[in-house]
Amino acid sequence: MHEYSIVQALLERIDEEAQKHHAVRVHRVRVSIGELAGVEIELLKTAFDTIQHRTICDGSQLIVNRIVARWECKRCRAPIAPGAALRCTACGSPARLAAGDEIMLDQIEMENSHV
């Protein structure tokens, strides 16, 4: 259940940004989660809904963009087809993960205090 610690870190980062911009409320948070990041999206949403109370995100919406895993040759950057052997068919080099293991905060929609 590391989703709760991910949400806690996310809320801390959001709070930092909200303070920088004199925000009084956060309406929406958009994140991207790679399919190989080891995060259960529904658990992440539940954790966000549970922990957001009494924070600047109280009542806000969490929107999750799922990133599909993508492999490529680490030498020639040729794409490796899903389900194929993790070795380049063109040059024989091993593949590397190009996308799909990330956890990124993409956007925070917030209300400023008009200071």
C-alpha cells in the first residue's frame, strides 16, 4: 500500500507550489502513472480521497493519465514491439525501457488569493 506514501509526497509537492503562487484552493490535480510504476490506480485515487481532507486539496479531483510501457533499442533507438524479445532486431543490442515506469505531477489547477 505504498500508494498512501505516494499521495502524501504528492500533497506535499502540491502544497509547495500552492504557497509559491499564493493559492487558497486546489481544484484539480493531473498526474501521469506508468503501467510499470507498480501503482494501483484505484488505490491511489482512494488514498488521495482519504488524505486530501484538511489540506489545500480538500474537495479536489485527481485525474490520472496512464502511460503505456514502451521499449526501444538503447543503441539505435529503434522501437521494440510489445510482447517481442527485449533485443533489437536491427542491431542486436538489448532494449531499454523508454516509457512506462514514471510517476509525474503534470498539472495543478488552483485558485489564487489575489494578493
